[in-house]
Amino acid sequence: MERRIPQFFFALSLIALALMLAAVWQAAAPEWKAYQQQFHRLEAVGEPNAAAKSEVLNASLVVRQDLLPGLQRVDRCTTCHLGVEDPTMKSALQPFTFHPNLTPHVPARFGCTVCHGGQGLATDRRNAHGEVAFWQEPLLPKEYIRASCGRCHKEGDVPGVPELTEGRRLFETQGCRGCHKLNGVGGSIGPDLTEEGAVRRSPNWLERHFLDPNTVSRKSPMPNFHFTKEQARALTFYMLSLTSEQMATYYSSVRLIPSAGYGRQLFVEKNCIVCHNIGGVGAKSGPDLLGVAKQHSAGWLDEQLVNPELVYPGSTMPAYDLETNARKAIIAFMDSATAEDAQSILSRRARPLTAQDAAIEAGKQSFARFGCVGCHGLQLQGGVPNPNSQGGEVPSLLHASDDYTKEEVIKIIRNGKAPPLENPAKPAPPLYMPSWKSVLADEDVNRIADYLWSLQKKKESW
Amino acid sequence: MSTDKGKSELVFLNVWLHIHPAKVKKENLRVRHTFYLGFITFYLFLILVTTGVALMFYYRPHPPQAYQDMKDLQFVVYLGSFLRNMHRWAAHGMVICVFLHMCRVFYTGSYKRPRQFNWVIGVVLFLLTLGLSFTGYLLPWDQLAFWAITVGTNIGSYAPLVGARIRELLLGGHSVGESALLRFYVLHVAVLPAVVTLLTMVHFWRVRKDGGLSRPVWKLKEETSTQLVTIGPPDAGVPLAVVPASKDKTYGLMEVVTGKPIFETVSMEEEEDTVFSYPYAFFREGVALLATVTTVMAVSLFWQAPLEELANPVKTPNPAKAPWYFLGLQELVSHSALLGGVIVPTLAVLALIAIPYIDPNPSRRPADRKWAIRAFTLFVVVNVVLIIVGTLFRGPGWAFVPPWAHIAGAE
Amino acid sequence: MKRRSFLNWGTAGLVALWSAVGVSLGAVVRFLTPSVFYEPPQTFKIGNPADFSFGPPTFLAEEKIFVFHDRVKGFAVASAVCTHLGCTVGYFQNDERFHCPCHGSVFAADGAVQHGPAPRPLEWFEVTLARDGQLRVDKDRAVPASYRLMV
């Protein structure tokens, strides 16, 4: 036995060393390195000279990842899919093939899995494509990838994905909400569909379900709607897009696809016509917008929309809080807007344009922007409780003209006002009208007063 | 190291080695005496500490980053999956080996006087090992982890009076969430390892104090239990104790000096049956260490530790099972929460702790302890059967489903 | 039992073990070296050449670089990080120099230190043309101040 012990010791030491080397070998030769080497060889073919070729062939092999904190994802797909942004790889075989139509959804900003599915954290093929147990989001089949557009672009038409629009339309018109809740609205007979795209990522199942519910969901009370194949596909697209994707501000702000049509919608919503004219049609206090997109760069126009004072100090144009893509949409509209557009917008107005409208619109914008609605209400109705003030609440401004003249109101806005006490013995009311003269210019205050006066309700006559 | 003096000095002058005696009894080195289970358990603990510290460099105890870090260890960190596997399999191994070690100590009667207290320390170490395994189980933050701990802490809450409070302290809330993960992490990497280390020190020290490893059971045949020896201070009239003669070495001198004599030193009769710790004991321990390490490494190269999908509090897997060493408990609970989940396990643990004090039989020979051995064997078998039932025979809804039955319609 | 044979096997075993320990140490260092970075990448694309105006450099705040586009000579990318203690320098068009607000270091248009406590000139990074036509900056590759990318 004694002879054996050191022999065992030696044998086991060798085995330990061997196992350690096996572990190191296993760690040193992961799948992705082979793919990267293959890609480098492919790239080297296209290099002009031997020095460039050798530089490419000896490039270091590293895991490549796109960190996407705004989408709460980490995508390592480009570790193997090295040719996605390389147009010379159009005819290369996967995983090196070029990805057409990437912009603006470049991997550095969007990653890959938010559209394609799969497991971004993984670095070997089976795991990365999600074809493993315990990963709920496998790669979407090719024909369904466009459904992912709806994960972010939740409103408006998505160019290139008519199925989404059709799916949304079918959902609302075929009465799905009668049994299914979506975003809190609907019946409880069927499952809540708010997260259907996150829960069920099998397009096959969804499509078969729409063609005949009972083939996949036995004893389901859902009736057979006899959808056509196209309709079933449209609805499948819609379902796949229903995830509650957590997105940071950047992504939310570019969600709406900037189109001239959307820009026109915003133009009407923000009442631009009350100051501006297009080709002479409209108001005259602001400049003519016809062809403005050709006279100034997109960047200049964008800046104008964000901060009019910067470009034109002293400008009466209010600063609107518009998202990046909303501004892009307006500029897109500017590019194509004509006098006819202005005419049609004018004719749809409830009241004809007056000279006052510009000032009133600016006043309305200031009223919203500086938080007056916080106490006085969106409809100027007041009503916010203010203990121990006379009346017990913040007053409505709809009858201000009965108790005050315009000059008095302007003075109150500039200097502020403490509300009169109901009971002088009790403590002062917590809410009061602050002084705005150091924040608002006199013209702004006047415009707010104009706005208020435009909404005054006359006291009923006795 | 070529002289006897050199070999002795190597041991007692070395900070790492001096817990060993300079010489050990040859018979204690036999594999079939202890199977080196104590050493193996300790080595597994060392593997766990080493791999655990390595993993700590890449793990954040906050959901959901914890799960992402598990994926990073699996896919991106160099040797990440290997180290994680080693940690997981060594953990399961340690639970099994500490249990087997307890069985060995029982079957060789090595808990009897003077080793009673060390047995108690051992039981506490066993419970701490389960605790370490349980707290570590939550850290991957996947469905397996989340629901196993949900079930486990709910079983614990059935304890009367203190159950709900203990659950609240463990979870830092009403249900398993961020606070639970952080608390379990602190317990797992700091508190429990520190306590285990301290108690292990006491455990090893007590082995020496109690006279080293017990004599192998097959050597006991040679003794007659009727031969008695009187012991006590040399000049006192009344002896302190009259005990069966034992060849076990004791260290009574220290106590005599302090005035509290317990045993007198008994002369060593088998001087020729002892060998120097270096090299005999050390090489054997080295072999045991290597065998442990290579086994854990080999298993880790080929079997992946599980990682299911991200923990989802609103989606309960059916069935939701506690970690395997608690499945026996969960099986009991499924029959009766209070009786099965609280009373029986508590009584079992108390009985375990009390064994050395309620066992009046001073003999360690198996022939003299038939009923003790039968009782303990029953305890082991019942535990194993319960765990097997809980693992293999319980399906959705905790229904009895043999593992060979096909579960139709499972989605 | 012969001691010599005992020791030979044992010694050989120890040699194997110590080799294993050596491998482990190397593996430990490699283990601790990060394979991926939870930071903005060192290599990134900044856009198409046509997006960058001539004259004063374009400052990219997130990436902390200045992009020079010379009509004749092409592109160059300078670091905006002061070599003294890491503050972000600013480029002033009127005197065509970089000024650091923290301790007053001043760098000439080619990055050379003209004034102040900065110990080294501003770094220039390699800028190349990616295959999709965009400019790609690699902060891991330093180039001399005279480096230009002709597009």
C-alpha cells in the first residue's frame, strides 16, 4: 500500500493537470472565434495588398457587443454576424451576410434582438438563436420580422408593414375587445392580450389560432371568425408586436415615424396658421413658410422649433415641447406644404382667423408651459382645494372678467396675490398666486391675459 | 525531513500543519475507517470558497442584473461556466459528503465519550452546510432559484411563534424580491462561511483534544469491555471515574496542571503502530484532496449547472420544488404542514444533537449497539426515500406521478 | 518500503501539481481580465463624411472627440480629454486652440502643449472609412498629429 500512495498521488496530479488543461482548452476555443477567423479570411480576399491582408488576418478575436441600456438589452450578435454593415458582403453566406435597409436602426443604437428575437447575451449559435430550453424569445422566422416594428412604432402607419395597420384595424372592428382586454380595456372571457407578444412568440401558433382557434386551443370558446390567410397573418403581426417594451427617452422620442402627413396633423394641432402663412394664405404676423425647407438646413429649422429665441431673439414664437421625430415630421410637412394646404387648414377652422389669434395662441402656450394649469385647471375651472381661503379652493378663471379688469389681471400675474383668508385666526392657505414678473416678459403676460379674455364666459343675465 | 526530529518539527512548527499530531496511528489511516469523508467535506468547502470568491468578481446581487451576470459567466467570462459548474457540483457534493460523514461517525460510534461535544458541533456544521446551499440556491435568480426559495421559506414559516418572523427576516419583506436576494447573498458569502470556518476550527481542534481519530471498529474486537481502569488524581482517595480500558490516547496533563484533572495520561502501548504524519498522513490527505478536486473538475467539464429562464414572480412552475435536500421536507409538508414541516424535522434535529447524551452504551462495537444502528439506519433510509419520492415521483400539483409515466399534454 | 521510490513518485507528483498551480495562476489572471466591457465602445462610427462641416472641428460630447474636416487634407480626430487630469477641453475658434477650463492648459491646433500643467499633447485617434462609407474612430489606436484620412 505504501508504494501505491505516492503512485496514486502522481497519477491524480497528472489527471488534475490534464483536466485543468482541458478546461483551459475548452475556454480558449469557443465557437465564435472560428467564425471570426473565417470572416477575416473573407475580408482578406478583398484587401488590395499583402500588408493589408496580413493586418486583417491577424486582427484580434474579441466578443463584440452592443450595450443598449435604453432597451435593457446587451446584444452580442455582431460577434459572429460581422458583415451586417458591410455592403461588400451582400453575397456572402450567413453569418456574414450584409443586412440591407438597416438605417436608422443601426446595431450600435438598437442591437439586433429587439427586431429579430434570440438571446443577445449568448455567444454560441444555438443559445444565441434562442433554440434552447428556458429562452422564451427564439429568432422570428423571416416573414414575421417586420412585426417587430410594432413593438416601438405603436401609433400611426408603419411604412413597409401594412400587415400591422390591417391587424390593428381588424382588432378594433371585429370585436376582439369583447372578450380580450388590451391595455386595460376589454372583456375578461379570454386572456389579456396586453403582453401577448411577450408571452407567445410562436407565429405559427398564432396564425393557426386565428384560422381556427380549436385546432390549437382545444375547447376554446373563441368562435371561428373565418379569417382569410392574409387577415390571420395581419392579426399575427399585431399580436407579435404587443410587448411592453421598456424604452428610454431616446427611443420613445423617435418612435413616431416622421411623415409629412403627421407633420400636417401637428401643424393643425399647434395652430401654426394663427401666426404663419404659406404662400400668403394665413396670418401675417409670422414669416411665410412656403419653401422654407429649401432656404434653411434641417438643423436650422429644428433649432427654430426647439428654441425660437435662440435663432430670432425677441421672437414671439413660443417654444413647443416637441419630440425629435415630431419636429422632423413638421419639417417634412414644410418641405411639401403649399398655399392649398394652408387654405384647407383655414377652411376647417371653427372660427375665422383674426388678428388676435396669434397673441391668444402664444398666451395659451405660455399658460400651459409655465404650469398655470396645475392650479387653475386645463379648462380654467379651478377647483383645487386650498384650505382656509375664501371659497376653499383655487378660483376658476372663466369669470375673471366679471370681477377684474384686464389691467388688474395683468397686475396680479406680474405681482402675485395672497388669497384672502376665510378665518383670520387659522393658518394661511398653502396655495397662493406667485409673482411672475421676473420669469415672464411683459409681452408674455399680456398675451396670457388675451388668452384668458378669449375664454371668458358671460354671467347669465338676471 | 530525514530525521525523526525533522519530521516532527515539520508538523508542529508549521502554522498550516500543526493541527496534526506529529505521529498518527497507522490504523487510522485506513480508508475503510473513515473513507476520508471529513477531509473530503473540508476540501469541498475549500473548493467552494475559492470558486465562490472567483465568481464574486462577476456577480451583482441585484435583480435582474444577477441573472444577466449568470449568462455572462456562461458565455463571456473566461472559464466562467467551468467555475460556476465547479461551484454548483462541489456544493451538492458537500451536502452529500457531510451527511455521509455523519453516518460514518455514527456507525463507528465515534460520537461517544469523550467526543460528544464534537458530534454536536458536527450537527451544527451539517445544518450550516444546508444553510449555505440554500442561500446560494437563490443567487442565479432564475425560475428554479426563485420558486425553490419561495417554497423553502414558506415551509420555514410554519414554525409556531417564530416562523413568520424568521421568514420576514430572511426575505427582508413579504415575498422573495430584491431584499431577499441581497440578504441571502450576504449570508452566503460572508456570515455563514465565517461561522462555518470558526466552527470547523473548533471541530478540528476537538478531534485532537478528544484523542485524535477513534480506533477503527474492527480493532475493537480485541478489547474486552469488562477490563476497567480507575482514573483520578494520583493522591486522592476517591477515583474520578472507573472506565473501560481504552487504548485511545488522551491529553490529561494540561488539565492536571490547572488543577482540574479529568483523565490521567494513559500510556501508549502501541508505539510501534504509529507512523509519522509526514509523509504517511500527508500524502494520503493529498491523494484525498486530488481525488476530490479531479472529480469535481471532471464532472464540471461535462455536466452544466442548470439555468432556467429569468425569475418571474407571476409565473409559478408546476410543480415548484425546493432544492433536493429539502425535498424530503417538502414531501412531509405535503401531508401535514405543522407535523410534517415543523414538528418532525425539529424533533429529528434535536434527536440528532442529543444522540451522544442519550446513548448510555459505552461500547462502540457494532455487536453491542444493534438497536442504535438499526434506528439510525431507519432514519437514513426514510430520509433518502422521502427525497427520492419528492424528486422523482411528484409531478404537477404534487400528484404522485412515477417518473416513467408520460405526462400527456404538457405544454 | 524504500524511501527513495516513495520520494520519486511523490516528487514527480508535486512537480505535476505545481505545474497545475502555475496553469491555474495564468488562468486566474485571464479569468479576471474582462472579456466584455460595460462601457461605451472604444471603436464606433460617427457618421458619413458629408455630415461634417469644414473649418472649426465638430465636437462630439458623448464620445469626447473633435472631428476635423479639412477641405484639402481630409479627416483627423482629436481627443477632447486634457492630458493633465482628464477634464474636457474646449476649442475656441477665435484663437484656434484648445483650452482646458480646469487648470488652464492650452493646446495648439495640432494638440501640442503650449501652456499650463498638461504633460503630453492631446491624443489623436485613428479614423478610417468603414465599408458602409461611414467614418470609424478607434480610440485604442493612437496616431501622430499629422495623420489624415483622405476621403
